[in-house]
Amino acid sequence: MFFGKSNVDLRRESDLVNYEFYSINPPMKLNMKSGKLGMLTVLAIVIYAVMILSSFISEMDDFMLGYEMGSNLGRSITDSTKQESAMKTVYFLDLKAGESISTFPDTIYNLKGAQKIPIRFDKAQILADAFSKDDKSALRLMKLLEIPLSLLMLVIVVLIPVFFIKLNISLKKEVVFDKSNIKCMRWIGILLILYYFVMLTVSWIIYKTNLMMFEFAEYKIQFKQPDLIWILLGVVVLLFAEVLYRGSKMKDEQDLTI
Amino acid sequence: MAIIVNLDVQMAKRKISLNDLSERVGITPANLSILKTGKAKAIRFSTLEAICKELDCQPGDILEWNEDVEPDLHLHSP
């Protein structure tokens, strides 16, 4: 005979389990090495943080440029002398040079060789007229839609580690095949997939608005598709969630084997 | 479940309480209660053997199959 405290969620779907059973018989625990688990979790969180930080740092210049343009625009509202020059903003474009892969439409001066050499660009930042607040065109509305979508992306980036940490806390208590863990994993998977589609939508909006505004002789504006790794990760995590679900069913059956 | 557990009948015949039987068999009263009320999913042969030994009965005296009762298959569905 043994007694123990139960950490199990009492709101079980199955009607074959009763509270009395689980208050006396704790859920099946695994003899897991918490050191290894903790190390792997910390490693995952560190890699995730580095990934987000490096992405932020690599885009820092663009961010600062956009911030400077935005603050200039804001100041122009109060200072009419700066109005004309400040009513410009930066657009970020992905480009493809000409019709063939061997096209190098531009040149750049190489100091080391003291000569001009052919070059082509695949990214550009263009300073062009900003939208006026009175502009009600579809173009401006599309650009405005970027803001809530970008905020949604930020929320997702914050939520993913929250669920991951919640999952880790549960695993450290050696509760593995539990409904809350399955729920956490499903949420992580769904958020990863959602992140990809939100990024895709933002990229599409940027592409469409750039097409409406710009056309170049030597370059074509490209649509930049987000990395498919996000959707792959999401699907893999959902797969693991399904494995956990099957495991929880087997655990329930094991617990009800007398 | 289509398998009916008649443990309470055998216990009443022998006039043995749940706690006494559980102590003799070596399982918890809660587990025995799960078995008695028909909520168990499976029973080990070792447990069945111990119960039959204490109650001096056959497995058929404790377990009965009734085709009128709906079988419980939900754990096997995807």
C-alpha cells in the first residue's frame, strides 16, 4: 500500500478514472535524469534566444533607418520647414537583375584593383515618398495592415518560449504523458506554423505594394518567401504532440491495469 | 465493458471486506475498488491468481462476459 500527492489534472475526459484512485496512486513517473533534461532545455532556449537576437541584430540597420525616418516624419508634422524633405520613407526591396543570371547591370569601384567591376544587387533600400495620412488608397491601407501583422509576429515569438518553459517545468516534475504537456506542444506547433503564414502574408503585402510603387529598368522586384523551416518545425512539433497523446492513452491503460 | 466483474458477489459470499481482501492480495484498496466497480482496463494473471486463492474460487466466478453490454473500444480508436 502506498500514498502520495497527485499532480494530475482532475478534469479528465475519460469516465473510467476516479479521483480516489489518483489521490492514492500518483501518475506514472519516469526515472528521468533531470540534469540532462535541464541542460537540453536550457540549450534550446539559448539557441532560440540567439536566433531571435541575431535576426534582430542583422536587421538593426534597417530598423534604425526606419526609426529615423519615422521620427523625422513625426517632427515634420509640427515643423513645416522640414515638411517636404521629411515626407519620405525607406522601402526595402528584394531584386533580381535583368533576364538572365549573367546580368550585372551596375558597377562598383574596387579600391584594391583600382578599377570598376560589374555588380548586381539582390536587396535595396530606397528612399521615396511616404504616404500622407489623408491618403485613403488601397496601397496605403495595405501598408497599414503590416503593423498588426508584425505585432502578431512579435506576440508569437514571445509565446513560443513561454509554452516551452511551461513544458519544461512539467517535465522536471517527471510528469510526461499529461494532457497539459500535450496542449503545450500542440500550441507550440500551431504557433510555429502560424508564424510562417503571418510572415508570408507580410512578405506578400510588401511585394505587392512595392510593385505598385516601383518599376526599374535593370531590375525586377522579387517576392521573398519566408524560410520553410518554420512550417517544418511546426509540423514536427505537432507530430511529437500526437506521439505524446498516444503515450498518454497507453499510460491511462497501464494505470488501469490491476 | 462487456466483461463484468463479480468480485463483490464473491466477497459477500466469503464475508470479506475490501480492505481485508486488498491486504491479503497485496494491492491497494483503491485498485481493488477500481476492479470491483468494473472500471479496470486489464488485470494481471498474478493479481487474478491471488484473488482466486484468497476467495477460493475460479476466475470464471469473478469474470463474466455479457454480449448485451456494449464493449468499451474507445481506447483503441485513433
